[in-house]
Amino acid sequence: MFPDNQLKETQLAILERLNALNESVDILVGKKRYEWSVPIAQTIMRFMVATKRSVCACCQQNPIVSGSGIKLPLARLDHFYGPSSRAITNTWMVCSPCNVKLRHDQFRVSKEYRFKCFQADMHEWMETNMVSTNDDPRQPNLFGKAA
Ligand SMILES: [Zn+2]
């Protein structure tokens, strides 16, 4: 027989695990999206500013970062390969119109080379500058809800 407080702790641990499992299932079936942690969002912004990238990485036209390094209202972080992974290797910064169009397979496939160029440049910059995201998924999302 377990003492009451040990039983209660076990019940709470089981409930916590069930909630985490439910959240994972919601993400997998598309009911919920992973949001980016502050370190991922900050790393991408640092990369954009350090490499003087001010326009959308997808259309290469719409401004998304100001000359003084401020994220503009059109800027969005996009899960290129879908919302089940919010890893930095699945993320780039694009404009809001591209973020919407990237939900369509044909458009996404046509822009995959730009996504891969963005990733290659960002990871080379991270390696050169010894930047690590130290990603902690419990951190709040800097960019608010993803579109
Ligand atoms: Zn764009």
C-alpha cells in the first residue's frame, strides 16, 4: 500500500504525461502547431540582421526586416516541412503572403531551393560564429502565433 501523498504524486505524473501525449497527437494530426522558442526566433533574427537580409527569403521582394534590424509586420516564421517540427532546420523567415502560399504543395516545391539556400547560409553563419540555439521548447514564442 502506498501512502496517500505518493499516490497523489503518481496520479499527477500520469496526468501530466497524458496531457503531453494529447498535445503531441494534436500536433501530429494538425489540430495544433508547434510554436518556435525564443532561442530559435532570436537566432533567425540575428542571422537576418548580421547578413543584412531585409526581404522575404521566399519571394525575395517583400521587406520583412527594417534597416535598423526590426522585424516588420509582414514577417513570419514558416515551418517549411509542416507543423509537426518546429526545429530550426525546418524554419525560415518569409513574408505573410508567401507563408500562406507555402501551404500549397506546388508552390512549396517550387521554392524548396530557396529554403535550402536559406538553411545552408544560416547554418554556415551559425557555424562560423559559433551560434547555438540552445533550444528549450518550454520557452515562450517570440513571434506570437504562427500563421
Ligand atoms: Zn515572400
